[in-house]
Amino acid sequence: MHEFRYIKNNLFCEDIGVANLAARFGTPLYVYSRKTLIDHYLKLKSAFGQINPLICYSVKANSNLAILKELVSKGAGLDIVSGGELYRALKVACPAQKIVYASVGKTDQEIATAISKGILFFNVESLAELENINRISAKLKKITRVAIRINPDVEAKTHKYVTTGKLTNKFGIDLNSAYLILLMRAKFKNLNICGLHIHIGSQITESAPFVAAIKKVADFIGRLKLRGVKLEYLNIGGGLGIVYDRESPQTAEIYAGKIIPLLKKTGLKIIMEPGRFIVGNAGILVTKVLYIKHTLKKKFVIVDAGMNDLIRPALYSAHHNILSLRKNLKTEKAYVVGPICESGDFLAKDRLIPKVKEGQYLAVMGSGAYGFSMSSNYNSRLRPAEIMVAGNKVFVIRKMESYEDLIRNEAISF
């Protein structure tokens, strides 16, 4: 599952002791395992080998250039959702024909830039967006490829904030409206509507929602064929869940076994957009215990990492296992909280954690996805360094910010 393990009671990332990294680079600190990252990508690629999909890693999960470069070097494409992510994708030399662009709110400038760079296609979320891309393409004298994002109205059985495939969500186009759009596709003279896209949510731990969504879309493709609508691509999105606590998510092999027969029947080229599955368990957040505080009601373990570093617990009530860097079988019930001036600033609430003292370190597991990429400078706190471990080698893939970085683009004169 990952390359974080105890060796002689000390937590290691591959061949490097995590305590040594904390001492060397300071905390808070993100630490990634290169082997875990690549292994997870290759597991997915192998599981779907018989249909040879284009696997476009979801940049939003973790957008560090080193991580993107590693995956692109192994043949991955990239799934982007902003102009900034396009810039990152091109910076690591991802072929434009392996880039797909989602997001419900693409600006004119973002659309024009992506067209000029020759990306594979846009995932289009609304009729208004379709019309706008057609207008911009005409202005640029280009024919632009697009895929219609279908909202299949399928319950993903995940947190409501990361459910994206219900009709109450802002994403995609319902099947009936999409059908009418595809029948009048000739109206969009500067577009090549070449595919369909679905993405029903994130951290989905069972096959049933994926199967239900793909069945709906496969039937839809059959209806379109009867009307002479020819498509080239089916983008099935991402959403594969991982183990944070006691989940039993499907393996890549089980997932593939459930949906490959359905995908083969479509006859289309398949694209996937995994993010969390690849990078989630490839990273941890290391934090130092600053104080132990007892109140009349609770025990607080106050650490130097806060919701600005890892917002998932505060935003989603997400569970992350917490380990001590020195294995300790003694546990205690406590609240692990950060330094941010919010009562919602916590990493764990009223949970059994390893018993620790002030000055010791904790590892917040499964922090590789939506960790640093969702971090902020709230409370004018500096964002942490990011470290990549490859065997017995250590690479700084992002330096810890400085106070000068914090104010770099500000001005006090006006």
C-alpha cells in the first residue's frame, strides 16, 4: 500500500528515517515516497492493460512539479482544471495531446490559451460553456475538440462536498439535455464533439456507483449511435478511494474487472483521471508536538501543523491515521490541534493516538492528496517544505517558504 513502515521501532520512508528528515528540514514537513507514487500508477496501468487507457493524473490532488514530472515520465497524461495547472503541465513537458481540461468555470483567457497549446480536449460542463468555446475557437480560426460531461444522477456514496454526479450538483449536463446538444452538434462549426466525460465524485470505496454511471453512459452511447452520432473517447474520470482508516476500498484489479467489460462494449478510447489513488498514500505530514494541554474537559496535543497545512479534517471531518515517529504501543485519547486561531483547527478529535511528549513528532498519514495542494498562508503562516524520498536519496522538491515569500507580491504604497 505504501513505503512508510517501522524499522527497529523508527518510522521510515523507504530507506530514510523520518525523524532525520524532521530534524534536517524542520516541521511541518510533507514527505513523499517516490516508489509508492510510481507503484500506484503502474498498478492502475497494469489492471487496465487490456484496454490501454490514457491515464491522466488529476493535477489538483497534488500539483508539485516533481510529482507531475515523475508521472509524465512514466507515460501519464494530466487532467487539469485551471490555467495555472496548464502552466504546470507544460512546464514538465507533458505532451499537449495528453492533457484534458475540466472545470465548470473556465475563463476566456484560459480557454484561448489551452486551444493555442493544442490540448487533447475540454470537458464541457454546460451549453453556455460549449457556445463560448465555439465562439473563441472561431475567433482563433481553430477547430477545438471537446467532450460533453454527463451528469448521470448517480449517488457516489461519499462525502457530500466531493459528490459530483447528482443532478443537484453543479457539474455536468443531464442525459436528456446532452442528447439534444449532440443531435444539434453541426451548429457548433468550430467544435469537434469527440467524446463524453463522467466524474461522479471522490474517495469512492465500492464499485457499484462506478458501474451504475458507466452503464447509464454506455446505454446513452448506444442511443447516439442509432442517430448517427460518432464519438472517439469516453473519459470515465477518477474517484477511486484509498485507505485512510478502516475502509476496504476496491483494488485496481477489482475495479478493472467490474468495468472493463462495460467499457469494451462502447468501442471508444478510454481516458481515466485518478488523483488520490496514485498520490494519497504516497505522502505524510510530519508535525512537532509543541505543548500538552489539559483542561477540565479535554486533553489537547498542540502541534505545529494546522488547518492551513492540511485542511481535510476541518473541511470534510476527514480521518487521517496518526503515528509517532518512534513506535509507541501506549495510547491516550486526545485532541490533536494546530496553532491556527479557529476552533475548527484540528487533525484528530477525541481519538486514541500514540502517547507523546512535548518535542516529539507525529506523522499524519495519507496526506499526499489534497494536502499541500489545498494549503494556505492563513494566519500568515509559512507553507512547509516538500521532500521526495527515492530509496536512500532525499530531494527537496519545494523549499519551506520564507517571510519574504509571504509578502512578495504586496505593496504598502498606493
